Amino acid sequence: MRIPVAEPSIGEEEVANVKAAVESGWVSSIGEYIPQFEEGFAAYCGIRHGVAASSGTTALHLALAALGIGSGDEVLIPSLTFIATANTVTFTGATPVCIDSHPEYWCIDPERIESKVTSKTRAIIPVHLYGHPCDMEPIIEAAQAHHLYVIEDAAEAHGAEYRGRRAGSFSDIACFSFFGNKIITTGEGGMCLTNDAGLAQRIRILRDHGTTPGKPYWHDVVGFNYRMTNLQAALGVAQLGKIDRFIEIKRQVAGWYGEYLGELSRQGLVQLPPKMPWARSVYWMYSILLGEGFALSRNKLIEELREREIETRPFFYPVHFMPMYRTEERFPIAEDLSRRGISLPSSVKLSHEDVIRVSEAISSLSRMGL
């Protein structure tokens, strides 16, 4: 039987909510579930205002647009991230500027920020990669020193914690994704979180075609159609009620992998996910690095596991490798992580036996041909 890399857990509560939304007739972007989901998720993260969006990508675009980022500006991002982080900067007319990863925990390296700041720099987007938080204190210090906005890309980090506070609570605006492979899902969907009531209002206006509140069909600004539907929010409300249980399962699965891959780790054949003392990872993906002594390349391992009906994913390609963002500058940590990184099956539906099967397959392949 195939073991998928990720799949949502949808139960009776989700079906009941979506059915109720359908029967209400409010199936588009108005309905009781939208404010419920916005308020509930914002409260979960310890933030005052939540504004739902049609995807994590549109949430990032809304955040940048609401902060006035535009042509001639530069925004600092990690090179090792999903392409949406860079693309949304480009949508505004600004330029994404890449920064290398930290070798211990794989997120943006705060010590490299200073050298990338110019007179054009307006913001920084730290990405909580694969469920492990960034080191936010030095990032915030650097941003304050240079008067930069901070936008957390927390698409992969629902419920992750940095020094006891949840991801998404450290920035001017934080952005989340609720795509089908995320810890909680609305199918597609996203959200902006902020403590600034004015920013929240501006995001709402931009989300709805730039419509002036209280004046239908009047538009003072160019906006977007980035609204979440009531059907999506109905799914999200039910999922939010299960988020702590989902995270508990994710961390249990990580513990199993750590146990069964521990010997390979001690031998230097694999490197297990980061677990910094100041962080509580939610292991959105259980992601490992192959050691130089591993018998197969990362891509060959993916092929061999696929033949055994085990689905995996390679790490993201660094942004600076993409044709539209290519640069001669090297980012050696991001490049090395991308070359050696593989994400293992990480679904909340994963059984103990599934983890054993995956781990045993990797162990047997670690010496294949040797």
C-alpha cells in the first residue's frame, strides 16, 4: 500500500460544517464561518486581527501591498523557501534579495542580514521552514535597527513556538497557508494576522477589489479578489478545533522517526531535523539530510522509495537557482541543504507501522551497493 507524503484528515465535523454552509446559501465570500475562522485562528496565535485570504500566496501579496511595498523597494528573503515567498515580492514590483540559511536550523541566517541591507530595503520575510521557527529575536533587532517591516511566512508552521510564543506573533503581519498538505486545511486558503487594526482594515479593503467600506462599488485603490469562501472557512473552523491534536500527532511521528533513524544518524548517514533549544517545531514535514556516506544520492533515494510505494519530496530548490531570479552569488548552505534534503511521509494519518516501514527502507538503502 502506498504511503503518501501528506494528506488531510477530514472527519464528520468538517462534513457537517460544509453541509451547513451549503444549506445556508452563503457559499461565496460572505457567511458566518469566515469571521469565526478569522477570529479563532488569530486568537490561537495570540494576535488581535485575522484576515482570511484565498491562499497563502495571496496572503503574502496582501501583506506586502498593505505595507506599501512597491517598485524600487527591496525585500530580504531566505533563498531556501517555496517560490511564493519570492514571487509575491515580485508581484508588487519590488525586488527579492536572497540570504543564505543557518546551517543548524535551516531558516534564514540572522547574521547575514546586515550585509544585505541597502537604502532600498523595506522589509524582511523570515520563513519558518518545514515547521521549525526562525530565530526571531536577532531578526527583529536587525529590522528595528534599519526600520524594516517584518512579515512572517508561517505557511508551514501552524502552532510552532519560539521562546514560548506561537509563530505568527512576532511581526507586523504574519501569513499562513491552509493548502491541503498543511497542518490544518481549507483546501486552498490563507490568512494574514496583525495586531494593527489599521493594517487589518487595509488588508480587508485590498482583498475585496479595493472597495471602500460602506460605499459599494466605489474603489479608492486598486485591489484584488483574494477572498476566502464560506465553504472553505467552514472546513477551517472544524480543522481549527483539532489543531492541537494534529500537532501532537506530528510530534509523535517525529519521535518515532527519531527512534528508528537514530542509528543512521549516529553513523553520520543521515541528519535528523533541527531541534533548537529555543524552538518547538511542529514537524510540518519530517525532513532529513543525507550524509556524504549515504550509498545513494538524494534523487536516487526518492526513486527507490517510490518503487517501494513510499512517497517523499525533495527540499525546495534555492530561489537563486530559478531562471527569473538567477544570480552569480553563491549561497552555499542553502545549496547544500537543497541537494541533500528529503521530506519523508508526514501525514497525521501515518501509523507506527508506516514509520517503521519507511525507516527500514531508508536503512536498507543507506548501504545499497556497498
